[in-house]
Amino acid sequence: MTKQRTILFCLLMGIGVHLIAQQSLSKAEAIRQLMENNFDIRLSKNDIKVAENNTNLLNSGYLPTLSGTAGITYNSDNINAVFRDGNDTNINGAKSDSRTAGLNLNYVLFDGFNRKYNMERNKENLNIAQLNAKATLETTLFTLFNAYYDVARNQLQVESLKETLEISKDRLVRTNYGFDYGRNSRLDVSNAEVDINNDSISYLNAIQTLGNAKRNLNLVLANGITDDFDVDTTLLFQSNLQKTELTEALSKGNVQLALARAGILITEYDEQINKARFLPTLSINGAYNYRLGNNNPASFLTSSTTKGLSYGANLSWNLFDGGAAQTAVKNTRVNRSSQELLLEQTTEQVSLNFENAWADYENRLFNVRAQENNLKTNQLNFERTEEQFRLGRVTSIDFRTAQSNLLNARINLIQAKYDAKLAELTLFQLAGKIQDALF
């Protein structure tokens, strides 16, 4: 048993030295790393850039199109020519060539408002990209603090288990003294040794769990795999949180509701775009053309050059396309109805989630208060039992029971506080205000 205690002591000393060398990762620093490194946030930023490009004037269809053409053609012909005076000639391999160049300009004056509604649709797609980015940010922030608080909770549990282990070590020393002076039996010493070994194992397991939690946090931060840091265990709760205020913020700021409303607008623009197919398209065009031709010997002209401007207007009207446009309009109306139903469904689901989250939040706060009272009671009970144990008036079993109750009360309070904080953040996330929450 003495050999086992020596091995555990060496392990715990090594872990203690490692913990002292750790650096602190603040909440602000964690948020900064998240914004810079997290893959989901970076991808959402790229989606916004694409949507912004699509709303640019260069993608609007309001600008004219200009194209240039150029070409050269060589001919080698065998010619048998008969002239009006009756003479004829035969030419083998008669050479000729033609060189052309031109610029063509086209501008659509009217296309049935297709460009207008396409631009409005692209702007709404940009809004959707921004809303998706906000949803990603909110979800990622919640994931970050879930992981961050998991580290903090395990960090506090390690500290509580370490303190419990120190108490068990002190108890073993006192029990050995008592055995030397005949106050304790060998069984008391054995029980103390078993308890210190159990506490040591619990402490080591807690340190391993803490390391796992730190690596999970680093995965969220996309910051490599390391556990050489500790976190801020301070918890700040929002005071006087009002359900009515959060409900109002929910209807305006919830991302899922905003996305559902944006989906309705998209179907409205789709309908207008499809209706534009019933209207004519009017465009104007202009061109500048140049041609140089070098003729073969059988031609009357040795060469000819043509250059000049041409311009005009074009009106096109698809009077009947086989019913495709009518079908497209009908389908967009059905899609709009589906989006409206989706908005109703999302509204009910979000309301349900909020009510459940609020009930959970209130229950968690009550649990925190209850666990605080429980800890006070167990702390007082342990202090009294410890004093009686030193005087030899209670058994080691009673002391161990009071010690275990105190440890459980501490761990339960730690868990209750972090559960309450995550419940609070859930409310802010549903209301679209998680970035305004206290961390």
C-alpha cells in the first residue's frame, strides 16, 4: 500500500508542476480566436462575398454589351473564266484573301422588368447570406462557450478534488499518529489509505477529463491540439432578465424567423421575374465593320475596302412559348404558399423552443439557489465533523461521509451554475442577441 501511495504522489506532483506552467485563455481571447480561425465563420464570410458580387452593377444586366470580331480568310482556286468578248482564261492556284474586323454594341432598353426584379432578388440573397452568417456566428458562439464552460467546470472540479485529496492526506497522517499512540486501529489506517487512493484516482480521472475538454475547445477555435492553458471560471449572469423583453426581441431578431420571411420575398421576386416573360424586349444596337478583300486575277477589281457604321433597334415578343411561362408563374405562387406555411411552422417552433428554454432557465436558477444552500449546510456539517474527528468523538466513517457530502455539494453547485449560464445563453441565442449577452 505504501508503494502505491508513493507512485500516486509522484504522478500528482508531476501534474501539479504542469498545471502551474499553464497560460490563461480569457473569454475575450477565445472570441478573438474564434472569429479569426473558425472554419464555419470563415466559410460564411465567403458566402457573403459571393452574394455581394452578385448584387454588383456588373451583374445587373443594366450595362451594355460590347464585342469585337476579327478574321482573315485565304483562298487558292483553279479558275476557268469566259469573258463577254469570247476570250477565256485558265488560272490554277489563283490567290485571294479577305480580312474583316468589327465592333458590336448592344443595349437592352426594356426587358419586361426582368433586370429590376433580378437585382432585388440578388439583394435579398445577400440578406439571406448575411442572416446565415449571423446564424452560424450565433451557433458557433454558443458552441464556443459550451466548450469553454465545460473546461471551466472541469477545472473547478479538479480543484475541488485536489482539496479533497489534501484533506484525505491530512486524515491519513492523523490516523497514523493515532495508531502509533493506540487511539486508532489498523483498520482505521487501512480505511484512510483506501480513501486516499480512491481520491487520487478520482483526481487523475478528472485531470484527464479536463484535458479532453480543452482539446474540444481547441477544435472549436481551430487552434491546434493543445491543453497547455487554463480558462476564466468567473460567471456573470444577466440581472433582471425579463421574459417580455426577450419575447419582443425574439419576433424581431430570431434568425430562423428572418430567414423564413426572406424566403417569402424570394418567391415574390421569382413570380415577377417569370411574369416578365410575357412582356416584350426592346434593344438597340450599333456596329462598326471593316473589310479588306484582295481578289484573284480573274476578278475585275484587284482589291476592295469597306468600312462604316450600322445601327438599329430590335423588338422581340414571345407571344406564346407553349405554356412554360404560365406554368412557371403558377409554380412560384405555390412556392410562395409553401414559404408562408414554413413561416407559420417556424414561428410556432421558435415560440415553443423559447417557452421551454425560459422554463429551463427558471428551473436552473432555482437549482443554483438550492445547491448554494446545500453547500452551506454541508460545509458547516463538515467543519463540525472535522473538529469532532480531531477530538476522537466521531469515527472515520462519519468523517468520510461528511467529506464526500461536501465534495458532492461543491460539484453539484459547479454543475448547476454552468447549466444555468448555458440556459441563459440559449435564451439570448433564440432572441438573436447572444452577442449582447454577458460572458
